[in-house]
Amino acid sequence: MSSKAEWIGVYVEFDPTAKELTGDLYKNYVAFARKFKLYCHSHRHISMSLIAKGCERFRSGGKKYLIGVRIKKWATDEPGVVTGQTEEII
């Protein structure tokens, strides 16, 4: 299993009402990959993989988001793994 597949399986959840900054998703992925000494894919590769799983791109206020995915809440307590601010779509 690749580092990308492991990260998606453990650290993210798919929810059509969620949106997450692409930068926060990538920071979380990189911290995960480094923690376990795994290969780091590019920012674009990770975003495209999530889009292939049904997420949608969204821009607001000059920021890039993916709709339909969030970093799992418990991942915020994981040492060495960064998480961003998850936002719910109203």
C-alpha cells in the first residue's frame, strides 16, 4: 500500500458537507509520511487523488479548498501530524 493510500485510509474521512484547505490536507499528509518514513507524493498528486475519490475543487477568498473531505478530528492529537481548520458547508 502506498503512503497516499494509507494516509487516506487513516487520517481523512469523506463527507459531502465538509471542506478543507488543500494546503492543510497536504501538510497533514507530509507530516504523516515523514513520521513513518514513507515516500511523499506532490501536493498536486494528493489533491488529484482526492478529486478522483469524489471531492470537488472550490475557491473562496483566494484560498483553495476540496469539498467532500476533512481531516479526522482525532488526528489533531497525533504527535507530529498537522491538521487544519475543518469547515462545514452551511
